[in-house]
Amino acid sequence: MSFLKQIWPVLAFYVLGDLLTTIIAMEMGAPELNPFLASGISLYGYPFLILYKLVVLAVLILVYRSCRSTSWWKISRYSLGALGLVLCCNNVSVIGGAL
């Protein structure tokens, strides 16, 4: 299976879903609760959040290259995809509460 097929949940939920819902929530007045991201966003804006997501993807590529035949690869991609789903759901609830 190709790399992109294996990481579609990560791309859909952790990268795109969390990115878009975070930006929407912040535009509606919700704060970013991650201190590292909040600091970076306050200094550099949303491009910092995009850069952060790209760095996470780069690390995921390194994990894929070094561990793709082990269970660490499955654990990494499924965990990150699940985390993205949780973050999206949280952001959507924040957005829904702000309406």
C-alpha cells in the first residue's frame, strides 16, 4: 500500500481537519490552548500552524522510512489519525458553542 493511502486519516483529520477547524474557532474568538502553538501563532500567525503540521508530516515520513515494516508504523499513523479526529471533534464543539 502506498504511503499516501496509509496516512489518509492523518491527512484528513490531523492535518486538514484540525487546521481548518482551529482557524475557524480562533477566528470566532476561541483561544489556542496548546501553549507552544498559541505562542507561535501570536508571533507568526496561521503560517506557524501550517509549518507545525508540515513538520509533523516530515517526522511521520521519517518514521515510515525507518519503521514501515514494524508495528511502530501502524501505531504512529493510527494514533496520529485518532488524535486528529479527537481534535476536530473538540474544535467543532467549540465552534458550535460559539454560534
